[in-house]
Amino acid sequence: MYLSYLRRTTNALKSPKPDPKDIPKAIFTSLIDVVPPLLSVSPAADPAVISPQDPTLLIGSSLVATCTVSPDFPLKAEDLYWTLNGRRLPAASYAALGPSTLSVALARLNGSRQQSGDNLVCHSRDGGILAGSCLYVGLPPEKPVNITCWSKNMKDLTCKWAPGTEGETFLHTNYTLKYKLRWYGRDNTCQEYHTAGPYSCRIPKDLALFTPYEIWVEASNRLGVAVSDVVMLDILNVVTTDPPSDVHVSRVGDLEDQLSVRWSSPPALKDFLFQAKYQIQYRVEDSSEWKVVDDVGNQTSCRLAGLRPGTVYFVQVRCNPFGIYGSKKAGIWSDWSNPTAASTPRSGGGFLYPFQPVLKKRGREDDAHLAKVPGRLHRERVGGERGPRSTSRPLQPFPRGHPSLNFFRIVLEVLENFADCLNGFN
């Protein structure tokens, strides 16, 4: 057909030059000759059809699928075979239902290997793909649980939840966070998902204070819908803030067992009426274990005592704002500040220990009295009470091999595990 078009075009080129007024007519005639054959081309028919197409099934269900070859293709049932996710299914599960129709029986189906569905494919004998279907095998969603929410500086609201006791449904499941004002207003849908993990959503603005919200999560997939319990909360009761800023850690003179920690209160809440409590955690440089000081209170400075001499410490601080505008609920802890490092001074002189026994004779009994190392005259908390100032005499280094050294090594190990925040000291 296209060869005849080529011949006519060649003859037209050899023909005498046409009159200019006949050119439009000649061009139009050529287009009429060429276009109709191109428009008459029809797409090829599908080689086969699988039924049912893209079914959704519960785990443990059975399925019989059929592959029927189009009459335009000279294939018979015995020329076909099946695969599931690329694996050829055994011929024992096949049945010929007609000259060009082959079925396959699938029993006790497991959950889909991928949420986009398992691939059931009908092939010709030479491996060609004739038709395909997706099998969605899974479970209906369970109602989401453990909804927790927090507001960063009262400017937004972020909520997280768990997908249910079983969790995995083997199907793509949509989660929708909805919220409304408790006594009035319409349902609203959260838009910013996965902001704090896979099951989370953030409401960035337009939040009301002094009015409780109702919040819930809807889960849906091909097998059903589940709705969580409704959570009621007031924004003022779930406020958190940024970590404390300007954290500084420094030595306390020549005291080899202390460090001073200072920080600034969260600037984002400076214009709001609230209280704050702080926590400190610290660790030595060669350890991953953090120790926490809980009783820092509402102050923005603290002194750590009972530390190892000549040791690098990493320190972090976090804040819990509470009582905002008179709220009675405890706030939510912020993240920890970035670690700040400082080292304690090294011990001077010989082999000095925090305490040295001074023995006095009292008849047949000896009473041991502990005298404190000079220069360490700060007050200490012991059992919740402040000890008196020391007026002991200067210490001398223990001679090496002294029998008391083992005892004081044990005392040092205990002291290294003790730290106290000495509030009120500069």
C-alpha cells in the first residue's frame, strides 16, 4: 500500500510543473490520498483476559482465576501456564474450562508480599505475557490507638498514633487525622502527614486556645474502615518548647570534682505566663551512659558535684513548661540541647583522696573521724541536709602501699557515681 504511495509521489515529481493556481488543489488531493489509510489503522486486541480482575481477599481465602485467550490468537488452553510473583504455579492446580480457557486454583492465600498487590500472570507456552491481575490479600484495619499530641510553643499541634494491636494489614492503609472544637465547629482534616514518624500529622496554624479539641484517627483500606476513640485535649495542657539555649559548662575554680552549668530559658515562651522545670543529663567522654539530675527546679544554673578529676564530661539540658495561663497539667519535656563539653581540673600533688581518717584513742575503742580536703569548703547536700563547713587540718599524701588505700578506692568508686545539683551557688 505504502509502496504505491511512493510510486505516485515519484511520478508527480517527474510530471510537468503545474500551474501555480492549481497547487493548492494538488496538495489537497495528495492529502486525501494519504490520510485515510493512516486513520483506518486500529489498535490490536488484548491477547487474553483474566477473571476476576484485581480482586481483594482476606488472608486464608481461596481463589479460582481463569485466563481466556482472544479468538484472534491461535492459542489453546494447553498452550498456557500461570505464575504468581514470577514463580510458576504447578500444573496440578490448572483446569481447562474450554478450548482456549485455562483456570488456576489458589488455596489459603497468605498476605500480599507488597502493598501494591501480588502479580498473577497468564503466559503462552513460549513465556510471552498474555494478561495479568493484581491480588490484594490482607486484613481490614484495626482502630488506631495511643493518640498523643503536643503543641510547639502554642503555635501548632502534632499528633502521633499506633496502627492497632496487629499493625500489619498487608494492604495499603490510609490514615486520616480529624479534629474539631468540642462544642461547636465542623470536622477538619489534617494535611501534613509523616512529620514526626510514619503515623503522625501536624496542624500548622489556626488553633484555638482555652477551648478543648476532639481528635480522632480513621484508618481505611480495601477491606474496611476503623475509627479510633476520640481524644479530648486543651492546647495549653500539651505545650512543649525548644531545648534551652546558650548552654555553658565551666570549671568551678580549682575544684576538681565540680562543673558549673548555665543556660537560658526558652525564648519562644518569654511573653507567656508560665513556669518551667529543667533536667540535666551528663556522661563521661568514653561512656554512652547518661546520668540524670532531676531536681534542678526553675533555676537556669546548676553545679554538678562528685565528678571525676581530670575528666571530660558532656552535658545536656531540657525544659518542661507548665502552668501556662494557669493550666493544671504537667507540660511535655522538650528535646535535649546539643551536648556541651568541659573537663574537670586534674588532681594536684600526690595521691590525694576526698577523705582521710584521723584516729583518736578512747579507752579500748578507736573512733575514726573523717576530715575534709582543704579547699573544698562548699556546702554539700547529704541525705537532704547541708553539712557544716570544714575546719580540718591540711592533708598529706598517702605513702604508696598504705593499707588504707584499698578502702579509699572503694569510697572513690561510690563518690564517682554521685552527683548533686548545688542550687544557689555562683
